Amino acid sequence: MTSAPTTRASQGADVRILVNCNAKAMQDPAGRDALVEQVRGVMPDAQVWFTADDVSIDDLIARATRDGATMLVAGGGDGTVNAVASAVIGTQRTLGVLPLGTLNHFAKDLAIPFDIEAAVLLLRDGMVCDVDVGEVNDRVFINNSGLGLYPDIVRQRERRQEAGSSKWPAAFVSALHALRRYRTLGIRVMVGGKALYRRTPAVFIGNNEYTTDSGLEPKRPSLSDGCLSLYMPHPHGRARLLWFSLRALLGNSGRLEGFDVVLTDSLSIESRHRRLHVALDGEVAVMETPLNYRTRARALRVLVPTIVR
């Protein structure tokens, strides 16, 4: 179970709602106007800010923190939530979430409603809950991180989306292309005082443990168990790796036969490569090795329904 909510957050809060206009529902000005009206009807003192061609989500976050806002609301997908959460972690600020993205893993696992009207009401009526985040070389992830096939697929998917493809066809085609030319990654994983030497096509690290359902729908029963879940597939046929990669994109690796699975609070990944592409909540960064992962237990204050799963 996610840790129980503690206090109501909105009372007396200085609220900034930071909306990524790349989110599908916010690309139309009418959708943005409707959101502003919904917020005004529920929280008239809250300010709603939108990204623009020359204003990034990071720009909005910096402005909100300079203003001393005590609640930052991420309006967008998991990448937007990651960016805003990174500014909230380790402070007395609270994170709110308006799930405007395609997958919205973090919102799903916290039972945050996808209906925008209900999500706006939650910003007023919700309670604060402390949840874990993962961290690698000082970069935060709220859902998962990946190496090998996973960031390759994410990068190709982004290029296809920029060329006009929708997200799911782009993800599937990108997975097929990545599998045609994949190479195994030689790594040494230090975990629990032991060294694991592996050649694997992909590595998946989750913030807490994912369920072992056979389906694609991701689920984490808890975001406050203080652990990371490490999944490494053994080299298999391309069809099996495609299945793993698509599940990883959706946030669910599952305990499939032929995988290394480890639960831990920290681990280190070493490689002969000085830099590796690392996926963090669907965004890709180039990072220096070794990659030092750890969990930050209950480091994030987030607004959730008064009753959580």
C-alpha cells in the first residue's frame, strides 16, 4: 500500500499550475481556456501558467520557485511530472498532478483521476502523501529508468513523433527497428556487496516493485516500500525482446522466465563505455558511468485522494 495521506495541502498554499502545452489536450487554445475556467471555479487564487515556444517547463518551474510557491502542479505526462517533482523533492513544497499525458503511470499508481475536472478538485481537496523516488547520478526518476534497448526505442519514437506519427504506432515501429540492430550491453552490476557480470540487451530499474501481471497494464502496489526493482533479460530471440521492450515502455517488466530480478535500495552499473544513454521516465539523457542508483525513501510530498489504494 502507498503510505497513508497525512495533511490537507491546499489550505493556505500558494499554488502554481505549470502546464506543458505539448500535452495533447493542451495543444488547442480552447482546452487551455477550459482548464483555466475549471481552476478559477475551484481555486480562484491559483495561477495557471503554460509553456510556449520560448518558455519551457523548466522556465516555469524556476519562476514558480523564485516566487516562493508552496505547491507546484505538473500538468502533462510523466516527463513533466518528473521535471516538477525534481524541484519539489527535499523541500517543504508539495507536488500536485494533472494527468494530461498519454500514459500517466505515476498518476495511475497514486489513484489520481484522469478526468480533468476531478483532478482539479483533488488539488483543493486532496491530502499529502510521502512517496519514494529513484535517483541515478543525482537525476531523479519517479517511475523507471532503462538502458540498452529501452532508450534506443524512446529516442527513435521521439523522432517519429516529431515527424508526425502518433505515439503508439511510433513506439511499435521504433521497437522493431531497434531490435533489428540491437547489441548486447556488457555491464557489471554491484548490488548487495556482490558483482553480477552480464551481457544483456536491456536493463530496467523501477522505483519500487512492479506487479507480475502477464498483461501490459503497469501497476505498482506501493510507492513507499523504499526499494528499487532491477530487471535484466537474458539474451533471447527478437520476438521475446520486443515483448519485454514494449512492456518496459509501458512501465511493466514483469517477472518473466529468463530474467534476473533483484530488489534493493541501491546498486551501481559499470560499463566499458564512458557514457551511456539512460532513459528516465520516458526521457533520454547521456550519463557518465558508473551509474549509481539509489532509492530516496518518502522524499516526495505529493497530493493524492483521501483514500488511496
